Amino acid sequence: MSEAVETILNEVTEHIRPGADERVAVKTLTELIIKKVNSKAASMGINARAISVGSTARDTWVSGEADIDIFIMFPADISEHELKEKGLLLAKSVSDRYEERYASHPYIHAYFRHGGREYGVDLVPCFAVKDATSLKSAVDRTPFHNEYVIQKLSGLEDEVRLLKQFLRCLGIYGSEQRRKGFSGYLCELLILKYRSFLTLLKHAANWRYGERIDIEGHGQYRGKDPLIVIDPVDPRRNVAAAVSSYSFCRLIDAAREFLAKPSREFFFPKEVKPLSESEFRSILKDRGTYFVILRFKAPDVVEDILFPQLRKAESSIRRLIERNEFVVYRSDVTVDEGYALLVFELLVWQLPGIKKHIGPPVTLRKHAEKFKKRHSPPFLIENCRYVVELKREYTDVMCLLKNELQSCSLGRHLSDVVEEAGYEVLTPEELKLTPGICSFFRDYFGNS
């Protein structure tokens, strides 16, 4: 390691490593919540116990980013219905302020004030299964992840922190559907494999699509993903399954850039302000493309349900546009101030009133006769095939989307919202430019 790189990494580590006061506060609050859960369980006659898992349990969290995860372990022989009912009842009983969320099954995100600040805490019911191959729900693996990492990672915690901070600044940290990046557990496994942040970057700079990492050498996963990291506690699972091709390639590119020209800005980038309205209008004019934005109320569901449906809708609507011979250059989705927006940038957005429909070769008599019965003259012959001119149903993409959106596959929650509250088809001039939308377009144009 060069002296310059070592200096940068040491400076960053000192900045992102939690201090003594922060560690004590997190530890004290975690122990307090566990004690409350266990006490409530005993008083309510519920056979369950709480444990701490995740980055705060494994000492791999970045300063200021403490996510406290408490799992409430229930006997594996109870029903899923009983787990949900008693688990949520117990979780709700230890906090006055909380919201119910849903992953593989419902859990509680609670808020606790401690030491002058508020912490968000996930309280997640799960089954205490005997091993990670005997799962009754997806979250049942997490306690095994916890044990594995604590046993193996000792001494490498700061390397994990460096990786998390690097990925966060690239916008690819987190496995949720909105981001499709690298989870905290995946970061820990990558450091376990390569033993340091810098060594990981040196290898990542040469990764190929389908890169496979199997720390325990027992993998049974045969899927095709950009990155495959076999779960050490479950050989059937790819821990990196959520990583999109974009996130995979973004890390490869950033690894090469950092190794070529190391800088603190990879960990603490300069603040980028949202686009101003004048900048936005100027960029649109220079591009010369046409933007159309679909806007509707976002369904009241968690992001990991919402964003897959938005992407599904984006894909279906794009196919509708292209079937009608308009040309989409790029598209994307976002959510802002309670509204979902699907953004389509077009190269061709208006078409003439006629279109050419090519029929069978003239020499194929039977097919030719059927074609001529189906269509009205005049018939042209081009390259030995019949050709007929048809009137185009939609000559403007805005008109198409205003009339045909509900023919698209939008997903259950989006379909319900569109049916109940309707939707808008907007041009950029009609769009209210909020700070969130301006930040979205800053990223969109930056990724062109």
C-alpha cells in the first residue's frame, strides 16, 4: 500500500469509526430493548426471547448510521399465524411510537429516544430453527449470519466500514429494491474473502460478469447473476442476488478509478445541489429529446414492494410506446412527496398519420389472397411483396398514454391506485419541480 493510499484510508477510518460515546449509547439502548422484550414476553406468557443482530451486533456500522436490529425468536414448532400475531403484539408493547412494515412477513419499525437522539429499531419476529437449511421464513437465516460473522470477522471491522462508506457514496449500498446494491452482510463476506478493502478493490477491478465467490466451498446455487456470493450458512443462496448489473459495474469502474487516482472524495464526495429550474430547462433544450412523465399517487406499501411494481410498470409502458413505433431513449422511476413518477425520454414522439404494413410475397398465392381480403386497396408491390398503407391510431405519444395506460401490466397496487385516483400525463413544463425531483434529474442526467 502506498503512503498516500494508507494516509487516505486511515483518515477515513478515523472519521467513520464510531466513538466511545456512540458505542456505549447503542449498546445501552440495545440491551434495554432486549430486556424490555424479554420481560414483556414473560409477563404476557409468550415463549420468546430477543437477540441483537446486524451491524451494531457485529460492530461493522458506520458512525452516525446505527441501525439497531432486534430479532424476537419463537419456537420453530409454532404456526406462522401465531408467530405474526404474538410477534407483532410483543414488538408493539415495548414502544409508544412505531410503524408496521412488511418484508417476508410483518415486523415493527419502532422509535426510541436515548442519549439526546432518536434511534430507529427494527423488531423482527422469526423462528428459532435448528440450522439455516431448515427455514420457515427468509429472516430465519439472520441469527446464523450473525454467529458466522462474529466468529470469523474479528479484526476486520474497519475494513467493512471502509467498503460500506465507499459504496454509500457511489449510491449502491443497500439491497432494497430501490437501490439494488450491496447489503451489509454482503460487504462483510467480501471483506472476509479478500481480507482488506484495498485488496477487494484490486480484485473487483478485474471482475467479470458471473463472478463467483464461495468462502466455504459448498455452493449449490446455479443461477446466473452478475455477482454470485454463496451464503456460508446456506449453500443454496446467493447473497448478492439483489445486486443489479448497474451496481456491479459501478463498483468495478469505481475500483479502477480509485486505484488509479486515490482520493478522499470517493468516501466524502462534494455536495451536489439539486438542479435549478434554469439548469433543468437548459439541459432539456440541449438534449433535444422529448420527456413525458406519468404521475400518480404512490400506493401505501413499503419500498421493496413499491419499486418492483414501478419497474414492472415502466417496462410494460415502454413496450406499449415502442409497439406504437415511438422511440424511447431512456426511462426511469422515482417517488417524491407521496407521488410515483415514471419518466420516459423519447427520440421520436410524433409520427405521420399513415404507416406501411408489409404483406406476404406476391408469389405465395394463398397468403396473398388472404392478405388482400383482409385489407382495402390500394395495394402496392415493393420487393415482390404486397404493401398496404394503414391509418395510424396514435400519432402523438401523449395521446397514446392518456388513452391506453390501463392496457399495461401495472401490478396490483399500482392498478388499484390508478383506477381509484387516476393519473396524469405531463410534459416537463407541466411538472412541479420539487427539490426531490430536481435531485432525481441531476442523477438522471449524470448517468447519461
